[in-house]
Amino acid sequence: MVTLADVARAAGVSKATASRALSRPDMVAADTRERVLAVAATMGFEFNASARALTTGRTGLIGVLVPSIANPYFAPIVTGVQRALSAHGENILLAVSEGSQSSEHELAGKLASRVDGLVFIAPVSPDSAIRSFTSKLPVVTVDRTVPAVPGVLIDTPGGVADIVTHLAGLGHRAIAYVGGPDGSWMAERRNSAVEEAARRSGVDLTALGPVGPRIDAGLAVAEHIAAERSVTAVVAYSSYLLLGLHLGLREAGVRVPEDISLAASDDLTAISADRPDTTALRVPLEEAGIAAVRLLQEANPPKRARRLRIATELIVGGSTAHATVRASSTTPAR
Amino acid sequence: MVTLADVARAAGVSKATASRALSRPDMVAADTRERVLAVAATMGFEFNASARALTTGRTGLIGVLVPSIANPYFAPIVTGVQRALSAHGENILLAVSEGSQSSEHELAGKLASRVDGLVFIAPVSPDSAIRSFTSKLPVVTVDRTVPAVPGVLIDTPGGVADIVTHLAGLGHRAIAYVGGPDGSWMAERRNSAVEEAARRSGVDLTALGPVGPRIDAGLAVAEHIAAERSVTAVVAYSSYLLLGLHLGLREAGVRVPEDISLAASDDLTAISADRPDTTALRVPLEEAGIAAVRLLQEANPPKRARRLRIATELIVGGSTAHATVRASSTTPAR
DNA sequence: CCGGTTGCTGCAACCGGTTGCAACCACCGG
DNA sequence: CCGGTGGTTGCAACCGGTTGCAGCAACCGG
């Protein structure tokens, strides 16, 4: 392992000059700089990150705390963070909480001592726990608001309200919302947004679930919906759920969109599907990750906590159509 | 920020003793140790990771290099790595290469200087590039074999061969394999495994694709297959693809499994689906991640490169059945 | 010709831990 | 009573960089 001292010696300068030639090029004479750089290159010198971090106090690492990484909603956010960071030569220190409050707090504590900033994605910890880190280092939340902490909000509540409004506009008067299980902050916001929008549009809302974000859950719920003859439109809170509903309704002989309109309050491209031609949201998850990094940088030095709202966009596809009286139950296709 | 020196002073011992009390408890008298620990706890002392790394040379970080994290195949592997590491109090330094050779190499280089080990997941770099890191630190590959480098192999080639054999056993004589696009090491192995198994079982193989792991790709291919009357079974290389095929065949009025048997050479639980009741593989991705960590630890100090083979398991579901002559084309359901 | 800038470089301290070595103190057996 | 032994502790060097400050030479205007 070649150190700065080695380079300095080989270049005939002091450690200090070598350091400056590499880190503060403008503080050193041009010819000296050239010489040091050349020597460093031929010797294959690389900075020792630990040593550097020790003196500067900056590690070049950002901690990312996420409930799960095998989740088509969170993964793109992390990707966005990574992309924004790599532009600055920084890296992600990843921790997965598995949705547990205690491990979230514990992991955050461990990370806090070795990173320059912390990104909490959809944290489940109480406000106080999250705020407790802000005195140690810059913190930003994603998909959650904590007083006095900067945060990125992905406006899925607004998006799901758009969907309800869209369906109401197509004449649907009884729609079902299949909601998610997580007692998370964001899930609650979405639920109330749906209720609010339904009330405002004067449509009848049947809340189903909660169920997991699983295809099989969709299959199960589909049977239920097929039997519930008054409902003419269904909104699923997640992509996988939607796929299950899609398959399940089809198996039950219910046609989409002729008999029932189907929409997802989620981004289908996250599950690699541009064209099951379904009405859904465009949710710029990667941009949310990028925005989180931007807020983090702004928060250093600390200033007033900023909020960034990421808007979703309603993509109307062929799975929603004008409401009709549902045809009498056909024979299941299978 | 409270340092070791602070603790030592408050406890009335030297830095050395304080250090030992915390890191090498057996080297210090019981009562001294108690005192130091108590003081450290009340003062809220935490080790400075950088300082520690500087002297010990170990950072407690493992670099994980992955083509993409928003991918139901890779994500669980990373989760496995994380789980195995957290048992040892280590963390993941994550880097996403986006499948590019150059950025893979570059990222690996950056990571190499700050981690204790490197996990290459499905690397696309040439053997030599990967091996070049082994002199600097322990390296392990997943889903790829590089001479003299320890690796974890997930035996999806064996699994897809099992599927072909299974179909042959059901009397299928003409099956289609819809293969993936990536010119990756593992994709090639799978392709040849399919061909080999088909030849051995004496079935006629139609290779379709390559297509992306996307639902819409499945929809497109489904039309093609619906028209190809001789084929009685289809194997999809990825879960999303399978879902697309499933939806697409159904839309084309082809019944599964009465008209066509359908199977995935992938793990459907990775996409949150236990029960589209489809014949597929159980692929223990998380275990692969855990195994990677084990190999990494074994590789320190360096010894003979070990290989771990992770077996897949064929899960026969209701989507495959005995081959029949396909019914004449029914009217598409939609 | 002189004092004052300006620009570049080196000395040495410092970041916060770890660890080899020596000092010290019982306490032991001879 | 003495040298030896084992268990504890402290001193100080060290890991590999960064940086405040001082030294030094060249160059400036007066």
C-alpha cells in the first residue's frame, strides 16, 4: 500500500506539499504539482479513506435506511440516491430495517457515527427518535414528514385522489379501494385522501383490505369483487395487488374495462410493465431519491427545514372506461 | 463528540486501558473494566469508526456491487448479504453499476480502498478485471465463476433443465423457451442448459426472444405463441415475463394449462406471488447472499477458492399439465 | 537599497483510536 | 530473603492523512 509519504519522498517534496498537490491543486506551484501528480499516478497512489475521514471529519458516505430493498417502490428511490451521490463521488451505506422500529433506530445509530448524512426512507420510528439524529448530522426523510426535519414527499395521496376523481368523471358511483396493510404514516395519508376525494365527488366508497402487496392477495380480493355487483371500479394501492386483481377478475369472467374499471395508485413501470395498458400513476421515485440528496446537501450547514413535494401524474390507460351496469355473471373462463 | 481520552480521564485510567476495557475486556482487571464501561455508558461514548479503521486496517464494511437494485432477482441477494453481515456488526457499502462494464470496474476500484471485502453480483467485467482485485482484498462472486476466485453459483441452469425434463415427462414434444437479453455469463449458461435438456429429452425446442424481463414483452410474445400451434408448453426465464405471458395468453383465448403449459425458470415469490399457482422454481436468493458472506470470511486469510452451489427446487403448480393437441383457436376473450 | 507583499513550501501538531513494550506490583517457590 | 512469574497498567509510537503557522525567496513600489 503506497502512502502519501511514499509519494512525497519519491517526488522530493514534503508530505504537506504532496497532500496539497492532490487535494488543493491551486495552493501549489504548477511544476511541483505536475511532478507530484505524475509520481502519484505511476506509483498507483490512492487516498486512504479512513485517514482522510479521520482528519476532515467527512466520510464521503451517506447512510440510507430503508424498510426493504426487495420492494418495487423503495428500490428506485435508493437508485435515485445512488445516482445523485455518485456525481459527487460519495457512496451509499445501506441498512435495511425490515420495517421494525427498534432495528430502524438501532441501525440509524450505528450508521450515524460513520456517515455524513442520513436518508430515512419511509421511517416507522416516532418523530422524536428521528429528530434525535438531527443534532449529530444532516437528516432527510422520504415519504414522511417530521417537524423541523427536511423531507421529500411523494404525493401519492394526491395521485390516488386524482384517480378517484377520474373514475367519478367516467360516471362511476360505487368504487372499491383495496388498501395496504402497513400502519405507516404514508398509508394513512393515502387512505384519508381516497375518502376525501370520494366524498367530494359523491361516490360510494367500499374500503377493502387491508391486504399485502401481493399478487395472491389480488387474486383473493378479485373473487370478492366479482361477487359484489354494485361496484364498477376498483383502485389498487400497489402494482402487485393490481396484477393479482387483473388476473383474478379475468378468471372470474369479469371483463376489464367493460364490466369493471381497474386502476393502480402506483407506478407500473416499477414492476417492468409499461403496457398492461392500465390506468395508473407515474410516480417519479428516482427523482425523489435525487431530491433527497439535494436536500441533504442544502441542510449542510443546517438551515430551515425544507420540504420538497414530488408530484405524481395520472396516466389514463385502457383499463378504465365509462361506467355501465355490470353484465350478469358470466361463466368463469376457466 | 466524546472521545476515548475523555472517557479515560473521567475514569481515571490511561487511554490504553480505556481502549482495552472496551475492545479487549479480558486484558483488564474486572473492577477497572466495570468502571470504564460505566463511565463510557453515562458519557454516551461511541467509537469513531474512521479512527478505528485507520489503526486496525479493518473498516467493518463490505462492498456490494450489483447491476441493479430494482430487480426482483438481485434485491433478495443483497438482502441476504445484509442479513449475514449485520450478525457481525458489519455494513454494506452499495454500488450500482447499471450493468456497465466500465462503471463496474470503476466503482469496484473506488470501493476497494474502503472496504474489507467485495461481493460482485453477476459481474459483467472480464475475468482479469475481477481477479485484479483479489490481491488487494477478499473477493467473492455471485452468479458467475472466475478462475481462482471464490464464488456462489445459483443453479438456475439446473433448475431450468428440471423444468424441461418435467414438461417432457408430461408428454410435451414441442416447447418454447423465451430467453433473456443480457449477454451475461449466467444467461448463456441457462440457454445451453435448456438446449442440452431438450436434446436429452428428445423434445423440440423453439427459442424465442431475447426479450426484456418485462410484462409487456410477455404480452407481445404471447400473441406470437398463440399463433404457433405446435407448441404445447412455454418456459419463461423471468417472473415478469411470465406474468405477461399469462395475461397475454389469456387475452388471446389460450387456456392455461389446458391448451398450453406455462412455467417460469425464476422464483415467483420474488415478485410477491405465491399462488398464481404456476410451475416455477424456488430460488433461494437470500441464502445465496448469506453464502457469499460466508465465503468472504473464509477467504480471509486467503486460501483455495471455494465454490458454493445453491440448488433450486422445482415447484410444480397448476400451470403445467399433460400435453394435448391444442384446441382450435377460440375467439379471444376480449 | 529597503521594507512589505505575495507565493510556495516545510515543520510539526493533530484527528481518535490501537498496541508493543516496559514498569510495576503482588505473590510464589526455593 | 530473593529472583521469578503472571497479571495490570501506562507510555509513547503509530496508522495516513490535513492544516495552522512560520520560513523563505522573489518581486514589488517607493
